[in-house]
Amino acid sequence: MSNTVIAPSEVARRVEEDDTEDLFVLDVRNEDAYEEWRIPTSTNLPIYDELLDHDFSTLADHLEDLPERQEIAVVCVGGLTSARAAEFLREEGFDAKSVDDGMNGWGRVHREYDGAADDVIQIVRPGTGCVSYIVHDDGEAVVVDPSQYINQYLDVVDARGLKVVGVADTHAHADHISGARRLAGELNVPYYLHDEDAGDLNEVTELEGGDAIAIGERELDVHHTPGHTPGSISFAFGDALLSGDTLFLRSVGRPDLEDSTEAAIRTAASELFDSLDRLTDLDETTIVLPGHFSDESTRPIATELGELRAETTNELLSFVADDDEEAFVETIVESLSEEPANYNEIKQINWGKEQPGGDAEALELGPNNCAAN
């Protein structure tokens, strides 16, 4: 990569590792786009429209606000206007680079972590808040909730000498296009999904609560945890719980993406309450590994169930601990945020009712809104 461009993966590494003393991220998109979705620690200078017209006057007016001794990573939507801004800044004596492919590239970053739980590899997408997993034992592996960028997972298993024996989704996703079917087809292994979330899909190995997927000498145990979707499941593997979109560290999965009528939301919220009630009966040392995160900065993203129950950061889970289903349901109904972008179209693709088109990557870009509050 040239010295005029910086990879979004490098930006993610330095932001995440708090190695930003020498990095200043300058976002030149318009303010509304920045407020909706941005790189953590970035600074916004809304000059996108000006840069499209090769107008650098506002940027010139703000030169004194920019650090002279830090590397400046300029980001826009797709890397065009940021490249113009970075070139202008270099001519003014700044060490400026354009983030390759802009926020589009940021949304494709995947980062790999060990240490979440024994024999579990966590794959985090910092730009979308999505988390997926590779669970392995004795050289065999099952990939859980992979993104559409399946080469990310193939590279990890190849580097570790693992043989994938199955691919699973915890549910039919609404926020991102699943790569599970394509990955399973590429490797000629089963694709696992609960039958209530299978839609029009063919060649699915349907799961039910109480089932188990063999991995080496161990098993991935299936818990049916409906609420976010009718077919939502969570996986137990040793002391780890891959909770999908049922339980997050600071919230729970929203129950309105199947049917947004209030009656349906209340019914699904009650089902979610029961599912969480069952999950919280697990041993307090169980390590919760969620399918999404918000602004948690620690990596890997994991918390023991006992600590999660004792903390006050997950209000909805505290209602479960207090056996207060009414407060749980009412809080969800009253506090739902905006739906994930393009969620209806994404659901249709993940149900097999539509085929992904040329805009498949763009469909899932933006903030994650799968939490109930």
C-alpha cells in the first residue's frame, strides 16, 4: 500500500489498542452521516460537499486545529474526497493519508482474538458491531455467524490447521448478510440453522433445542432461545455460551424485526424473557460471548454470566433477575431504537427469498441497531 493511503485494518488496530497518540482520524463526511456512524476517537470536519467541488477553503481555515506531529488518517465514504483532502494536507506539510475505501473499508474490517474461552476464536467487525466465532477441538472446527466475507474465516482456519466440519447461524440475521451458506457450500459441510428461521432455504441441517454438533471430541450444545427471532438459538461449548442476538453484554436482542405490531412485539418480548430466564440459570462462571457489541472497548468481548447478572449496565437483564416480566416487556416496547438499515431486504436474502445483488456489501454498512434499547 502506498504512503498516501492507510488500511482501515491498521486504523482499527491503532484505535482499538489505544495506539492513537501518533494517529489523528479526521472524518470529512457531512455531519449527519458522521453522527449516525463513525470511527471511535475520530474528529469531524464536515466538508464533504466542498471537497467534491475541489474546494479546500474550509479545510485551509482549520489547519491550525490539526496536529502537526501526528499522522492524520482522513476518512470519507469511499476514499475519493479523503484522498483529495489528504493530498492538500501533505502539500501543507502534514503527514496525511487517506483511509483506503473510506467507511466502506471500515465496515469490512475483521479482527481476530483468542482468550475469550478455551478453543473459541472470536472475530470482531469493529465497523458494524458484529461478532462471529470459530469453535474448535482436536483439529476440527465449526464457524458460527460468519459474515459474507468468507475468506476471512478460511484464512484463519488455514493458518491454524483446522478442518471446518460445519457452519451455523444462531438465527436469520437482519443486520448483515450471512456468509454461512456460502461457506458451507464452499467446504461441502452442513449448514446448521433452527427450522423456524429457515425460511425458503434448501440444504439446511435444521436444529432444535437439545441437539448437539460434534466437534472433535466435544460437542456444541444447542439451546433454543426464541424472542429476537422465533428460531434464535444459543450454543454452549464447555464454559462458553455463544448467545447470538439473545443476550448482549449491555442489552438483549430486539424482538420487533419479525413483526413490528405492538401485540407481536409483546409476545416476542415475553418469549425472550423466558429464554433469558433459562440462560441465567446456567453456572455463574459461564462466559457470555455475544453476537453483537456496542461501544465496549475491551477485547475479546466476553463477560462471565455471574458478573453480567450483578452489573447494572444491562437493565433488561436485571428485570429477568428480579422476575419482573411486565417491566421487561414495557421497557422494550417503550425504548426500541431505529431498525437496522435495509433490514427487510437483508432478511429476505438470509431466508433465501432473494439473491444478493451487487449492492450486498453496501446493504449492511452503518451502525448496529439489533439491541432492544
